[in-house]
Amino acid sequence: MIQLSRWKIVVLALSLVLGLLFSYPNLLPAETRANLPGWLPKNGLNLGLDLQGGSYLLLEVDVPAMRAKRIDNIVEDVRTTMREDSINLNGLQREPNGVLATLANPAQQDAAFEALRLLAGGPNQQGVQERVASRVGQNQVRFGFSQQAIDGMASTAVDQSIEVVRRRLDSSGTKEISITRQGADRIVVQAPGQSDPAELERLIGQTAQLTFQMVESDQQLIQLAMQGSVPPDSQLLADADGVSPLLVKKRILVSGEQLTRASVGSDQSGRPAIDFRFDGVGARRFAEATAPQNKGKRFAIILDGRVISAPQINEPIPSGSGQITGGFTLQSASEMVNLLNGGALPAPLKVEERRVVTAELGADAVKAGAVSTAIGFAIIVIFMILSYGLLFGGVSVIGLILNGLLIIAAMSLTQATLTLPGIAGLVLTFAVAVDANVLIYERMRDEARAGRSVIASMDAGFNKAMGTIVDANLTTLVAAAIMFMFGAGPVRGFAWTLTIGVFTSMLSAVLTAQVLLGWWLKVAKPKTLPIADDVAKTSSKTAPAAAE
């Protein structure tokens, strides 16, 4: 095993070249890295929030509010469906999962059930029947979400919110923003380099629910609503100018879910506006809403409960595209386009915790981490040289340097985030790496004490210590895997750095020692093992005494 084979030399040389290739960008300024040729690596270490500074937000997805909103939509769908099918109702009773409709004429129960069954539609893409209809007694029908759909709402809402937040904050995919799930209904956002959490809250906090709803044109109903008698299927909202209220139907004709593209455009006066286009379903619904029978009526374009425009329908719009005007500036229009293209949040997000790490504090953490790593490295170097001499201790130090180089290269290549606990994992990795050399050297000493030759002692040292080294590293990997799977944030950073270090230490510590000591054995042809010289000297002193 101590033989100087060619493949070991090749692997060691390749490791050194790759370590240098992927590590050297960390020595260059950001401007210089950006101007490097395309075939050269450009990524440096991705510093975490605690090292670089930035903003931290802990968000909670308001699942009850989302469920309440969806139940509201179901109530309006049932009310509209019954009206369109000429089915009279005595009342609608809201329930936790939907609505219970009481019919004025029990003979219409079958017709009402069939209408709601068609409204429910078929299973979704996952095979789940989201909405179900059922008969209750002789004169009632129930319509609402299935229990399976209710149970999956929270998890689905969190997953969708994570994607929406990611698209809003990092639409280009190039920013180093960490967005992760924590627990059942919480999201952690870490934005290194972002010193204003209020700006993040403003971008994240808007649900960006875009809806198109008809405006009531019956003047008598409008007057009653102004006096406080708002019809159950309508709501009063302030117009775009915030002056006169509009009586808007609750039923949503088209929503932002059918939006395929939004872009900044300009109106007839050259002022910034928002151009939009719907998908096939949205285009069909939009065409129905602007059909000739609605000519002269108005529809409201509502964003997060605020009317931003209420144009009059002059002619059908079958193309599924249109324009939103409303006194936008170029900046506000661009921001709105980003929100619409990013998608609407399925539920409101509540900020549970906000934290800011200044750049100065991050720089202090980097300095402290560098100092602690250097001290730990120096202690290990001194210990190894004092314990095993310049030759064997020096070989361990060379392996240690290669190990650090490979860890930095691996983290730069994978763009894994280096945090302050990650630096602790790096220091621990150095100890784990040098531990392999200690096991090998001590086994060599034991073999030399047993009277075996130099080459036999070294060969036995590598062979017999390898099992212990593998077992120790496997145990460390299991612990790191558990921390990575069940931990969050800094704990995962520590586990990731430790995992990389285990693999690189196996390569650097063992392979470096095999190649360099094999070369020394071939060139020097020693008669005794240097780390066992104390054994040889003790034997030579006791031999004359025994002869006497």
C-alpha cells in the first residue's frame, strides 16, 4: 500500500490543480473576476448573512386568511350559479369548508346539485378532487372544498409563496438570496448585502392579487349601497382617484392566475402604463366579460383590494390582451410588472421577525473567523511537528494545506454558503484530517516497536489504520447528514462544510501521506523509521547492559 504507484501521483496532482483553479478567484477583486475569460471559473466563496451583512426576515403564511378568501369565492360562485340557472334560494350559510345552500323550492334540489357538480369540475393534475357537491336533506345542497384539499392548502400555500417570493426578489436568478421553509407555515428570507429590510417587506408584503370584476350599473342599487344597504353579492370600493365609491360585484371574472405576461408600455398620452396578456382560459373569460351585452358597462381592475382602473367596455376584446392605466410613474409601473410577472401570493405573509446584520459586523465576523482558523491551523502544525518531526509532521501539514484548498474550491464550485458556524466546521475538519495521520503514524510506531522493518511498518500503518479512519469518517458523515436534514440556517451550513471536509480529508491526508512518504522511502532507503528512532535508541542502550 506504500508503493509509489502512478495513479496515486496523477490523482494527487489533479486534486492540486483543481483546488488551485477553483480557489484562486477568491484572491481577485469582483471586477477582475467578472472580466476573466469564459472558460475560467469566476465564482468565489458565497458568504452568508452573518459574514457579509444583510437582512433577515421570518415570515408566516396566513393560511386562515387564505382559506377565508377561498370560501368567500365559493359563496359567490354558488350564488351566481343558482341565479344563472333560475334556482331560487332561501339563504346561504357559510361553513368551515364551503357553503350550505337552502332552496326555496325542494323540487329544484336535483337541478341545483347537478349545477354545482358541474361547477366543481374534475380532479386536478395531482388527481385530487378539490371541490365537491352533495345533497343535504330534502331542500339543501352543500358545496365546498374536499377534506383532502383543505389538508393540503397550508403546504401548497407555503411552497407557492416561496416560489413567488423568489421570483420577486431574484427574478434574474443571479442574486445570492436564501429563501427556505421553516416548520409548517414559515419562510426564512436571508438577503446578504441588503441593508434595508423595509424594502424587502414592501416587495414581499404585497399579495399582488389582480382581479377583473364588473361594476354595478343599476343606479337604484348604487343609491341603496351608499345608504348602507350593500347587496350581498357586491362590495363598495373607492375608485382609482379615491373620491367616489364604486359598487363592484364580488364575483371575479378574470384573475392574475390567468396572466401570462405583463410589461411596461405607454398610453395614448405617452404616460407609463402596463400591458398584459392572458392565457387561453383568461382570454375566453375576458372576451365573455367584454361581450356586446355588456357594452357601455364598466369593469374594475383591482389590485390587492384597491381599484386602479375602471374602464368602460366599448367593444369586445377577444385577443385576451389589454392595458392598465392609472397614473403610474415609470418606477411604479416597472415594480408592478415585476410583481405581476412574479405571480400573486396565495396567502398574505406576516413578518414575525426582522433582523439586520451590518456590513461592519459581518467584516468583524470574517476577521474573527480567519483568526480562529489560523490559530487552530498553527496549533495543529506545531503539534504534528513536535510529535512526529519535520518529515512526517511536514507531510501532514502539506496534506492539511491541500485539504483546506480543496474545501474552498468545493464551496466555490457549488456556491454553498459559508457561515460563521461553517468556519467552525472548517476548523473541526482540520482536526479530523490530521487525526487520520495520527492514527497511521501511531500504528507505524507500534509495528516498529514490534521489530518490523521500515517498509513493513509503514505498509502495516496504512493498512491497519484505514479501517479505523473509514469508520470515524462514516460516523462523522452520519452526524452531518442528520444535522443537514433536520437543522436550519447556520446548523446546515456547519453540516455542509463538515461533509465536504470529510471527503477532502480522506483524499488529502491519506493520499498525500502515501505519495510523499512512498517517494521518500524510494529515494532515501532509510534503515530506521524516524518517528520510531526513540525506540531504536532505547534498544541500543539496553543491549550493552544486557551483555554485561
